[in-house]
Amino acid sequence: MPAQNAQVLFPVNVDKPFDYEVPAGMELQPGEFVFAPIGKQFKLGVVFSLGAKGFDKELKFVAEKKPARALPPEMLNFISWTARYNCAPMGMVLRMVLSARKALDPSPEVTHFSPTGKPGLRITPARQLIMDKGGPFPARASEIAERASISAGVVRGFADIGGLRAEIRPVDGPFDIPDPDLSGLELSQSQKEGAAKLVEMVKRNQFATALLDGVTGSGKTEVYFEAAAQALRQNRQVLILVPEIALTQAGMKRFKARFGAEPAPWHSALGEAERRRVWREVAHGRAKLVVGARSALYLPFLNLGLIVVDEEHDTSFKQEEGVIYNARDMSVVRAKLSDASVILASATPSLESLVNARNGRYEHVVLPERPGAVTLPDIDLVDLKDHPPAKGDFISEPLIQSAKACLERGEQVMLYLNRRGYAPLIICRACGEKLKSPDTDSWLVEHRETGRAICHHTGFSMRMPKECPSCHSEDSLTSVGPGVERVAEEAGRHFPEAKIEILSSDTSGNPEKIRERMQRMEQGKIDILVGTQMVVKGHNFPGLTFVGVVDGDLSLVGGDPRAGERTFQTLVQVAGRAGRADKPGTALIQTHQPEHEALQALAMGDRERFIAAELGMRELLGLPPFGRLAAVIVSGPDQNKTQDLARKFTNLAPRAKGIEILGPSEPPIAKLRGRFRRRILVQADQSLDLSAYMAHWRSRIRPPSKYKVQIDIDPQSFM
Ligand code: ADP
Ligand code: ZN
């Protein structure tokens, strides 16, 4: 038999697999894990393909095969696809996939003990404690010891004489198997129709995508649960992607109620042991239902049948660091490679998805109303020119009056402002100095709760200075503009009796505290909740009937072509928090631009009008979804050299029809963590293979060390 080569991909910054010779007697399949020499080391890699032996090269040998389950072929395809589409190094995509390397080994084991009830043993007081307080059994010696307040030695001793039975179990236990046939809520007519369409789609076992387009509170979750149940019945795995901060206990409980089992969770805060467990169970096809943040898409599913992207418009599905990709778009690719279905769910779908639904590429499932008698909130605008807040304040009279009426009815108020801290800017009254981050082009934000000045881009923080760092005047620093802390302070002056709390990612810096606060809001223990983006995602506050938006204005900074769309989406979602139970809700939006298309559409409850206007504008300008965008970010430690590199790279752009190149220009954050930055924007016709074009262009330059040229396909951030 002729010797074979194996092409092995390593999880490092490389563009492609490397060739190795397979030693005689070693049988390899694509997807298997091997160790092979690279440089002076032996590294773990994945066999990507196998081919005949080349003639002219002396190849090194694959050293060893690792006894672990191979990655399935569609996972290998998905790695190639992701790398190609996003102009990312293949090895770095593999590295994302191998996010829990310990999962390749069998689970560690641990001994569990349970009482035997054997008669005639001497029961000392400590042993009696084991029986009385050590349960529930079976349990580890350390758990029993802790509960019974004795030493683990006593537990083992009792086992030695036959009082406890020892049993070796894997540490990484299996997940409970979800039951698709438990009954959920009684669905409304439109929910039933929607669910039926989705179930049909899943039944076909073919690639298909549906847009589940339902107003806030229409019960989209209940509807896609039916599709998930169908996939489970077909013995296929289900992945539900949610924005990271939506992975709450309340959310998990809904799964438990519908499927009798909690799903396997996946997010950035998971501990190492839990990551290892989820990865292995997913890889073996035993974890049937996974709920996760975007990176869950790169788990090695064995038999994936359905992906749901909940809140598909959400920008947190875009990963902005390392491999830059959009999990929503890559979900569609992943499903295609596995003959699976995708459901994109949102109350405010992205224009890209809407256009795909309208031209028939996606199935369009619409839920036009909330179940039962619940109505959508009434939205009104407050023109800040007509109703300026008192000097130094940020809440106008109409907001105060509406909040007052709401509180008098015994209902809850939410004030929304997407700005953390007390004030976004600290300025010296004596010399005009603005407090800046030392290594980044951004203002420091004042946080009164912690008494610090913080850079929101890098996390840099320092104690609020007593004097101006520039002119050393004392007590000259003043806070400019509102953050949630300041709005809460102002609300406290208007409503001294009210229980007011803040909800932002700063909330005592820990998810437990945030959850607690959300729960108190749910239980009606908070009168006024002042919140950032944090409060928007999928939470139900039954007593909340009034939402006041402190700053509804469109921030067009940075030239984001989706600024209008984002504003519209956020405000619909925020207003949608009001009036979920049987009480009608209202929302007031403070603005300086009440005439703006997005705000007018909101006030009239006319989504169609906004979409039509926005699509018209995008088509005229050739912007997505009618054209394509890519961004290039050039960065490095020296300002002039970064600018030169950016110019040089721009000049190297291959000539092609249907391409327009803008820049290089200075982005809003021209310096980040000590690195200077320049942006180039590339606009392309729809028909052009923009990924191939960008990869070709990128290959024309090798930046000097410490300098980077990064490609961002379909940029969502314009910082
Ligand atoms: P969406 O994701 O569309 O905003 P959810 O799925 O979170 O909506 O549902 C909103 C609320 O309505 C939840 O509290 C949910 O339990 C409830 N709900 C949804 N469908 C029904 C139904 N058919 N009957 C009763 N309550 C429902
Ligand atoms: Zn000063």
C-alpha cells in the first residue's frame, strides 16, 4: 500500500493545514486528533484531509494519534468556510472550536457514597451524623463531610466497614434528556399557525431558514420551542443562541417547564470543568439541547438539526476580536452544511433578514399580536425643545407626570438610558481640560457609586481625582451629561418615597447581583428601575407599565450606516418592556429630533413606513442588504507609521469592477490601548465575492511586526 500524507491543521495562527507523512501501520481519518512535530515541539492538531505522498519533499511524520472522537466532516467544512468567508486564519478558527481541550480526554472519575443500611454495625455519633445530615446520597466524601460537619476520613472509614457503598462515577455527568412531548402553554391561534410552519420545516430534514417575526411579548419562545421539540423527536441536536446577557435563571426555567430538563449552557463565564463537560457531551451527541452565547456555534455538534438565533438583530452576535465573525450569518452556513433548519427570531429583525424573508429565501413566520388581551404599548415623543428639563436636569415634565401617575396606580416605572456611570464626561471649569484615558482616545466616565473615573473601552480606571490633573485647581472638576446614576439621583429628587434601583453591567459587577435585582423588579419590589441596554433583553416585568427613554436621539457618530435601524430596534425593544401582563403600557421618548424617520415611525406604530424609507435609502446608496461592506483596520504603535501603512495598503487594492474604497481615515477611537488605528471602508456590489477580493488584497502585504491589518467582513462596529 502506498504511504499516505495527512494534512494537519494546528490551532495556531496559520492559514492552512501542513503536510505530514503517515507512519506505516497508523490508520487515520479526517477529523481525527494527532500529535505532530512543528518547530521543536509536538503539537495537537486535526487531520483535515488525506492525500497521496508527494515526491519532492522530505516530510516529517505524524507522531501519534489521540484516542478521541473525530470532528465530524461538516465541522471541518465549517472551519474552512468560516476562515474563508471572514478572511481569518484557519488555525485560529480551529482554536475557537477547541475551546475545552480537556474534553478530548475521558471524564475524570470520582467516588460517590450512599448508605447500605447494613445491620449490626457500630454507629458512633459521627456516623449517625452521616446518616442524618450527610444526604442527599449518593454524594462525594467531601460533600457528605461538609453537610454532616465531620471529616472526610469518617466517611471513608464508615465505607470500609460496610456502612456506605462506594461507586465510581465520571465527574462530568450527562445532561438530563429533554422530553419533547411534555405540553407547553396553550398556544394562541397565530402561535399555532407559526409553530406548525416551523415544525413542517424541521420535519423535512433539509436546509431551510425561517424568520420568526413577532412583536415584543408575542410569545416567540413558545413558538420556537415547538420546532425544537420536533428536532428532538427526530433525535437531532438543537442549539439556541441568545445574546450573552439573556442567559438568566428565569430563561433556563422556561426550558425546564417545557422539556422537563435544563439545557446544557455555554457562555464565556463557564468554569473549566463545565466547559469540558458540555463540549464532550455535545461532541458525543448526548447533549441534545444547548443554549449558548455566540461561541456555542463552534461546539462540535454530531447531529445538529436546528439552530435558533433569538434576538437575531442583536449586535452581540458579532464577535469583534480574534476571529471576527457574525454568529447569525454563520448559523445559516452551519445549518446548510448539516441539512439543518435555522430560525431567526426577533421583534425587530435586521433589514438583511427581512429582505431575505420578502424575496422568499427565508420562510416568513409572523406573530402580529400578544397572546390574550395584552396590547402593545402606546409610544409618544417628547420634543425637548418644547419641554426642556430644569437646568442641570435630564428628565422633562411630561416624563415626570407620567411616572407619577404610574406610581400612583401602584405600578412600576422604567427609565432607560444607555449610558453607564454618573456622567460621560469630566471637565475642569478652570482650564477646560477633559479627563482622558491614558492610552486610548476616549473620555473617562465618572462613576459615583465607586468613586472612580473609568475608560469604557479598555476598563482602565482610577480614583476620581480631587484636583485637575492639568492646572491643579481644587474642586474644579464637573460632571457633564447624564449617566444612569445621575438619572437615578434626579428621579430620587422627584420621587423621594420611591424605591429606585439601577441596572447596568456595573451593578456590583456580578451576574448574581444583576439577577437578584431583576428578580426584585419582577416581584414588584422596585418602583423605578433605571437601566441601560441590560434591561432590554427578553425580561418580563409584569408590573411595569411606563417606560421613559431619557435620550432617544440617534447617535450618528462614526458613520454607522445602521444607526437609524439600531435606534429603531432598541427603542421598540425598550418600549416593549411595558405592559406585558394584563395592564396596558405606555412609553415616552425624549428627543431633539422628533421629525426623524425612525422616531416618527415609532410614534405612529408604523414599522412598515420606517422599513420602506430605510430600505429606499440603502438601495440608493448601495448599502447592505443591497451592497456589501468590509472594513480594514490598520493598527500599530507609531502614529505616522500606522498612517503610512494604511496608505500603502490602500494603494495595493486590486482593481475590480463594482468596488469602491473609502479612506484611510481616522476612526472615532483613533488610539486604543496604546495602538494607533486607521480604518478603510470597502463598498462592493452584491454580486462580488467580497471575501475572495479582501483575501487577495490582504495577501499583497506583510505588515512589519507589531503592526496589524485586520479584515472585518460586514462590519457592525465603526469605532
Ligand atoms: P417574546 O420572546 O416574543 O417577546 P415570550 O416568548 O418571552 O415573548 O413571551 C412573553 C410572555 O408571554 C411570557 O411571559 C410567556 O410566558 C407569555 N406567553 C407566551 N405565549 C403564551 C400563551 N400562549 N399563553 C399564555 N402566555 C403566553
Ligand atoms: Zn484644570
